[in-house]
Amino acid sequence: MTLVIAAIVAAIILVFFNKQQANKVNNNMYVDDVQHLYLLTTAEYKIKALENQQYLAIDNELARLTANYRMGEIQLNELNNRLDYLLAEFKINATELAEAI
């Protein structure tokens, strides 16, 4: 009888633990989606700030970067890094980035 009770308690603990693990996986998927949306939004703001400068060199580089991203040749993190580099190269500061919003 004690063995049956111990087995039932162990089964309940396993079911509870399994539900916790499933919730952790679902939460991580949500975090990944939010992080991806954040990266897309920041890339959009950076592109708008760069487009406001209207330099031919910036326009050509932006066209190349966005085309490469759309074709899947570069990842979103790489796109953001290259946009940061362009912002620094053309000395576009945070206030100009905020105005692009």
C-alpha cells in the first residue's frame, strides 16, 4: 500500500515538473519574439535617421544592406551592427535618431 501511495506522489510530482518545464519553453519563445521585434524596431529607426541625412553614400549602403537582409544574406543582428557603424561614421547622434521616430 505504501508503495502505491509513493508511486502516486511521484507521478504527481513528475506531472507538475513537466508542466513547469513546458511553461519555461513557452516563455522563452515569447522572449525571443519580443527581442526580434525590438531589433526590427531599432533597425527601422536607424534606417530612418540615416535616410534623413540624404548622402549618396548612405543611400547606396542602405539599399545594399536592406537588400541583403531581405534576401537572407545577413542576420538582423548583423544589420543592426552595420547600421550602428553607419550612424557612427556619419556622426549621427541620439537626438537625430530620436527625431527620426
